[in-house]
Amino acid sequence: MNQDNNDFNLRVIPALLDEMLFWNRQLDEHARLIRSGVDLGEDNVFREADQYVVMYDQLLTQLQSTELNANPSMVIYLLNRTRMLAAGLREFKIKVAQGIAECRIKAMIPADLVDHIRRELDFFIGNLNAVTNGPIPTWEDLGLDHIQQNVSLVPRMLLGEIENRIVCQVSLEEMLFWTHISGDHANLLASYFKPNIQAQFTQETSQFGAEFDRLHQQTFQLRNQRGNLAGIMQSAAELNQCWLNYLLELGRLLASCRIPGQGINLWPALVTHIYREQEYFQSVLMILLPKAQMENC
Ligand SMILES: [Fe+2]
Ligand SMILES: [Fe+2]
């Protein structure tokens, strides 16, 4: 399918801008994460990651211009620029994840984490393409299941408009994607606290990881059968709110140097990065949950 097909309804522009403003910032930080997560001698990875950081910073500056809503041709330009950068960054992430998995690239970050940020990129581009006639990712691309079925993605600002049975399909897929992502976040954080002195944080974040993994399993079991998806979404919203509160407090402890043993063994900005993604998940749940309840999903 043509990546530059811009034959779409201009009504979706605010939803496109919302997705681009949110996710391009996250992708910028993904490039920085790769940059700071590989070994000191990995010059090729540094150079390529740095190029993405520069290009994403330029793109974000343009996206933050206040007149964009009234300038469709500029939005289309930025949409194409976003797609082009994302296509390159996607290949880079796949290459780095394979290199780490095969020990050709020495790194502190695991290959699984690089695959996690590749799945986030596919989710983002899928949201844009869903309303601009571009290629849609499959369940396998987003790590939902090993099947080639297309995902029913909808940008979050347009989720309020969906109705009838599509509500249950979109809710199932958003839940499968985000409970997996959230479990990864908590399990990742748990592995980076200092031994002994921060054992309490390891234990608490591991607990969040286990609870998101449990909700993911429960949702996964519903993919081919009816069940209480709305009930699991309610539990996810409650758990995610506790997780957001926890991350906020952790960020405060780090910013004020009040965490036992001072810093943690990972980049403090990653806590904020994860917080933003969990907030995105919460905003999706707040829109979909009443709809899923009404449809008896
Ligand atoms: Fe991310
Ligand atoms: Fe993430």
C-alpha cells in the first residue's frame, strides 16, 4: 500500500496531531535510550541513534507550532515526515535488537526492551494509518498473538466515536497491547533497583508486573470466546491508577534525591517516559470502559 496516500478526511487532523505530538516524543527518547544503552565502543549505533535524536527534535519543534490545526498541508507534510522517520527508526530498532540477541552488539539493555519499543512504534504508526489509508500492523507485529490478522486500531481522540460490536474488538486489542506493555515496564523497573538497599522497590514493582501479566493472561483467554472483558478492563483501570501514583512518587523521590541509596541503576527520565505511556493507557481505558460495559463485552 502507498505510504504517502494522503486521501483522508481532514476532520481527523486533531487526532493525528495528538498521536504525533505524543508518540514522536516517545520515539525521540527511544533513540536516546538505545544511544545510552549500548557499550562504550559501539560507535555505529551511537552515530545512527544521534541522527534520529537530531531529526526528532526538529520534527517536534515543528509539531509544537500553534497554527498547525489551521494548516492541513503542513500537517500532511509532518505526517509524511513522521512516517519516513518511523520507517527508518523501525529498521534500526530491529537491527539493534537482533545484534544484541546475537551478541554482535554489546549493550546494557536487553533485546526484549528494544523489541518493546519497536512494538510501540508499530502501534503509533498503525494508529495514524488507520485513519489515513496506510498499511495496518498485524496482531503479530504488536505482539498480541502469532497471527497475521490486522489490528483494529483507532487514534485515541476518535475512540469516543466507535459503536456496536467494534467496541469489543478494539477493547480486546487495546487491552492485549497495553497490559503487555505495562507488565514489561514494571518488570523492567524491578530489575534496575539496587540490590538490598532498594529491595522494597524491587518487590513492589515486581508485584505490579505480576498483576499486569495476570490481567494480560485473562484478556488473552478471551480472544476466541465471550467473557467479562469489561470487568477485566475495570481491574486494569484501578491497577493502572495505582501504578501511575506509584511512578509519580518514585519520580519525586528520584528528583529530590530521597530514595534510599540515592539514584537507581537506570535513567531517571525512563520513569517519566513510562509514566506518560501509562497515562495514555489510562486515557484509552477511560473512553472505552463505559462503552465496553454498555456493549456487554
Ligand atoms: Fe516507550
Ligand atoms: Fe514502553
